[in-house]
Amino acid sequence: MQFKHAPVAVSAVFDDPNLVSVAGLVPMLRLARSAGLDELAQSRLSVPTDKGANAGGKVMALVAGMLAGADSIDDMNLLRHGGMGRLFDRTYAPSTLGSFLREFRFGHVRQLDAVASRTLVNLASAAPLLQIRDGERVMVDVDVIRPGFSSDPFVRHPVSNESLSCSA
């Protein structure tokens, strides 16, 4: 006699209203806010129509989603599960964030690039490791994420490696 040990159905749900699945978001979003990411995005981005309203909040939501492992617009829904709503003043539906991004044209990408460079300058002025003497330069090299894939068939997202190196 053989027993079948495979479960009939397997599901995992993260819906406890008091838990946050990615607690590391709290310090990262505080750092982004202290560097002025939301204010810079709000003042520098001129995305037209109602889709561009509250650009700072939408950029912060997109950054938070990427930090939490979202790799598509649909994955941005992870910001609305469990206690994640307690971390944000407002959470956006993935469709809202997708509509925001679809309004981007070349000029908006350039504006977002300006936001990113000013945010990096703000971070550098606040980070003691990046403070330099007159005439010196700092190069921050953020390598492209190199995905590797898990052999587990139940893991949906690729495992990734990031490297950050600073040299003066």
C-alpha cells in the first residue's frame, strides 16, 4: 500500500493586518525621504493629466515596491498587503502606478534622471563615507542587477545580487 503524501492544494496568504512582510522598507524609505526624493519628484516631474498628480508619492511607492522585490506593475500590489498600509500615507493600486508610468515620455525620463542625480547629491552630503576634500571626486558604481533563478518551482521571483562600491 502506498500513501500519497502530496497535499491536495497549497496556498500561502499574507494578510495579517499587523505584519509587514519587508520591514527593511522603513529605514530605506526614511533615507529616501530625508534625501528629498519625494519632494524633488513632486517639484521636478511634470507628467500631464490627472495621471501625473502626486508624482512624489507615486515615485516613492514605485521605489518602495522595487525595494520590496516587485518586478512588474502587478507586483506593486504587495504594498497593499498586511500592515504595509501603515507605512504609507496613501497606497496606490498597481493600475494607478502603471497609468502614471505609461504617461512618461522622453522628457519625463530626463526629469526623473535629474531627480535621481539630485537625490544622490543629497545622500552624498548626508553620508560621512562619501564626504570628500576639495578637488576630490567620488564615483558610485551601482552594477546592473544580475538575476539568478532558484531551483525551487514554487519561487516566482528571481534571486538577485546587487553590488555597491564607492571609491574616492
